[in-house]
Amino acid sequence: MGSERLPGKVLAQIGDRPLILWTLAALSAVAALDGIVVATTTRPDDEPLVRLLRDRSWRVHRGPSRDVLTRCWEAVTPPNPGFVVRVTADNPFIDPDLVAAQIDLATSDRCDYVGAAGWPLGTGAEVASGMALEAAVREAADPAEREHVMPFIYNRPERFRIGSVAPPDPPIPGRFTVDTVEDLAFARAIAERLGPTNDPPTATTLARIVGAEPGLLDLNRDVRQKTWQETER
């Protein structure tokens, strides 16, 4: 809720529901997941988010605001997980098929980290082995590595086995995360074109929408994505 560029964004209305419920619906469609927990902060401004989630029986863990790495680790332990799938709560259009493919690659190839490079921003997840994530919790000293959770792992390919699901060819255009008012306008436009549905859209569905109306991409084309080295939200 304390986003600096778009305060309260996780509860912003997109179509018929708040943003966070789109994210959770997509993850609920991933059969390989043993459980889902929302890792939020102990800040007072996150109270409305916690109430919404608990009223709908979602698991919630509350931890540090800036040290998101510790917060995420606390949310999944104990027991110590074999793998952890991490998404940010400002991605309403996560592709459950892509996440399932990432999990399959991580488990079958024994990867320590599987990302979604080349896929549209906001449609994939990050999958890390419990061993690698625990090492990050113990050893990461850079504040940016602790805020962004996974850089400690994927920036050390000499130590950790890194994988990525092959991206679509041709690439799918668009930015499907919500960091700004322009992103929110784009997400609402996408939801309007999806219509009333309980089925999370796949990246293929999103590609079909923006392919039919390329002008939609202008809504958030000029938004700059912050790098992981930037610790402010």
C-alpha cells in the first residue's frame, strides 16, 4: 500500500475486483503450488490490505517493509520449502501457464533460479530453490538485494544454476505491471476487453488483445521501469 509512485495500488479497482485479487486468482490456477501466502508489511497503511485478504481467507504474513527478502523467507518457513515462487502483488496479469513452466524447469533441471526474461513484464514469476533463497537471507548485504529479493541469486551464475523459460517468438509487446497511473489505465483497459471472466488471461490472450488494438500500448509506453539497484519503491 505504501508505493511511492502509486500509493494504494494493490487495492486499486481493475474491472470487477481489486488488483491483488487478480494476482491471487492467477496463482490459484497453478496446480503445482502447495500454498499461497501474501507477504506484506507491519506498516499501519497495510491494514486495509490485510483485512481484505483475511476476510477472504487468504494467508497473510507481515514483516519488514524494506527487507523484503527476510519478509518473504519468514512467510514460507517453517517448513523449509524445496522451491519458492515469488511474484509481486502489482502484477494482475500473471500467466499461470508460464509460471507452471517455470516451476517445471526449476524442478526438472534442478535450477536455483528460473526467471521469465523475454516475456512481457508482469506476466511471469521468479522461482528459486529454498537452498539458494536461504543463502541469500544469510549473506545478502546490499540493501537493494534485500529489497528486491532475488538479485543475490541471479547475479551469481558462477555459484547458482540459473534458467529461463524460452520467450515467445515474436516477442509480445506491452508492460503488464502496475507502477504508475498510466499502468493502471492500461490494466483497466485490458480488463475491460477481457470482460467478466474468472479465467486468468495467458500471455497469448494478452498478445491477442494488444495485437487487435495496438493503440492500447500508448497508454503506458513511456513509463520507465526502475532497475533493481533502485531501493525506493
